[in-house]
Amino acid sequence: MDRGDRRDRLTAAPDGGHPPRSGAGGRHRLRGLRRGLRRGRRRSASVGGQPHHLAVLMSLGRVGPAHQQRVSELIGVDPRNTVAVVGLLQRRGLVERTVDPADRRRHTLTLTTDGADLLAKLRAQIDAVEAVMLGGLPGHERDQLHGLLRRLADTLH
């Protein structure tokens, strides 16, 4: 069996016919998606961020000041690992960590002005990458995709 026959067999529709082909093809769309994800990672790294760093900043931007334990829960990271992430963000002046006066064993995390500014830049970059990646979807399909991704994330936590 040559490659063409194998490809035809793998892509055949259930009725034995060929599925309708889109203009760009599935592989092309996947390559574009991978490029968009790499571009997003490079942009995040260009400002010194890793996914967990961004997750901490985004969580604090969404919920406001929060206990370190709560941030660990929000981003889905073991609290022991969150300590190092928060420590780095604190040294960079992006997050302030203060002792909770009501319970001195707990730390409250707050975005600093620099942290909020960086978060705004990162959100703009994320929005730009998302616009490129999802540019072919009409608004209602983007909303539907976001809803499905939220449901998926909820099932994973």
C-alpha cells in the first residue's frame, strides 16, 4: 500500500467517500495553532514570565489580594511550589507578600503597580495572539470555544 492509499483510507468519511476538504487543510491549521502558541510563549518569556508566573498575576488581577494558599488553589499548583514562584515575583517587584495580621502563619499576596502594568501588557499580547489564532471563527463560535474550554478546565480541577 503506498502512502496515498493509506492517507485516503485514514481520511475517508464513514460512508467510504472522502470528507469535504477545507481550503487550508487540517495540517496547515495545526501548524498555525502551534506557531501561535510558540509566539505566545516567546512573548511571555520576553517579559520574564513562565506560565505559573502569569497564572499568579492573572489570579491576583481577577480576585484581588488573596492568601497564598488560595492562589495555589486557583492556579492548580502545589503550595510548596507556589512559594518559589511568588518569591521570584516578589523579588521582581510584581507582587507584595504580607503577613496576615489575623493569622501570622498566612501570607496575603497583592499585585504591585508594576505587577498590574505587566499584567496589562501580557493580557494585550495574549489577546493579540488569540485574535490571530481564532481569527477564522465568528464571534459566537469563539464564545462557544471559550465556554467549552472553561468547562474542560473545571473538570480538571
